[in-house]
Amino acid sequence: MAKVSKNSRTGQRAANAGSGRDYVKVVQSVKNPETGSYSYKEVMIHKDKLDDFMKDK
């Protein structure tokens, strides 16, 4: 069995186009107006829609 180079795996990335590697996790801090404490909200967003999501903030 031949050894597979790490560089040869880059060609396989096109086959994984619909995989979870296209998503990023965004963590938002939300301040509670009554107590002043912070809570964190985690959202998974497609990396193509990240700019639109950040504009809304």
C-alpha cells in the first residue's frame, strides 16, 4: 500500500463542498437590561452570509 501525501488531499476538497466546513460559529454577547449581566448566544452561519449577518448588528 502506498503512502498518501497530505498535499494530494487538497483535490478532495471539492467533493466535500456541501460539508460543515462552510459554516462558522458566531458567539454574540447579549446584555440583560434588568440585571446588567451578559449571556452568550451561539449561532451557526454559512460563511457566505456572514457579512449580511454582521451588517444587521
